[in-house]
Amino acid sequence: MIEVEAEQTKENADRIHFWEKAGFHLTAYVHTYIWVPETYQAMFLSFDDTQENDGRKLFTYIMDYHEKAYRGNK
């Protein structure tokens, strides 16, 4: 699972295309963080049919990672 900037620019479209070529799938949900102006979308790489593909749900995992990685919360 990764997050990509959601703003409609050529650079962002190129990044999304790169990850799609690597097998990732873009979710429709656009996430807004309170501390940065950019919006983001989740992309996921499914190893089987059980992979979560709901962007809103994926961002709960991403936010949990941010808490642990950047704030030191366990």
C-alpha cells in the first residue's frame, strides 16, 4: 500500500501510471490531511483477492503507520 498525491497534474498522473505498471491499483477515495495542503489517494498491490481495496479504510492503516513512524507512538 502506498499513497500518491491526488491533484490532477501531469507529474502526479505519471507517478500513478508508474505504480499501475508495477501492479498497484488506485482507489477513488481522496484523503485530506490537516497538516499539509496536498490531497492523497491510496494505491494497493493485491497478492490475493482478500486485499482491502477501500481507500478510506486503507488510510486508517496509513495514519496508524504515520503515528508510529513520525510521532513515536506505539
